[in-house]
Amino acid sequence: MLDISNKYDIVNLKISNEIISCIEDVTNITEDEKNNIIEILNTQKCDYEAVENLRKYIKTSYYQQIDGKKYDRSLLLLADNLVKGQGDGRISDTDMKKLIESAWDNNTITDYEKNTLFYISKNYNTTNKALEYLNNYFY
């Protein structure tokens, strides 16, 4: 998996599918396979579609603890990749829409996901329009 991702400047949907094809049994992903995907998401520049595609394989109860609170790791990874992408390194209103859309799994946004979205809005360089969009979405 890592060999595939290291060949490219940016991991896109097609490359993420190549990475997924390396998983022996997608219905029973191993810890090593999961850790490889996490490493790719942490170290490689990935576009939105690739992050969305890969995060499905690490989603199961995967939280990142920050200052004693649990946050949705895949949303944090997506935010990291959005600010690494083209643009000025900020979370824009378009990026915030992508984050909220990504949080909508199983037809709901959990408290962990909601808290993560607000954590991102406070701890990442976020535009005023993105903050406004987030606040209007929830309140």
C-alpha cells in the first residue's frame, strides 16, 4: 500500500482504489492494513475523494484523543488534507461543507463528529464564511 502511495505527489480516487485493492479481505481488514491506510492519510497529500474512499476502512471506532477528549480521527485527517490541498491553507466554506458531508455517515452526525467539526473550526485556520456555515448548520 505504502509503495503505491509513495509513487505519486497526490493520492486521488484512482490511486486510493489501487491501495484498497491491496487489502486481502475488505470485509475483515487487518490492523496492519488499517495502520498502513492511516499512515498514508497522515503522510501523503490526498484529494477529497481519496480521503473519503480510504477513511471507510479506518472508520470503525477510530478516535483521536486530544486533551482528554475523543474526536473523529477521519474528520481530522480530512481537515488536514483539505488545508494541504490547493488554496491558502485555510478551511473555507466549501471545505466545511465537505467536512459536514463526510460526517453524515449512517444518516446522522454523532456528538463526536459534531465536537470534531467545532474543534476543527477553532483549531484550524478557518475562514469566517466557514464558521458561519458551521454555526448556521447546527443552530
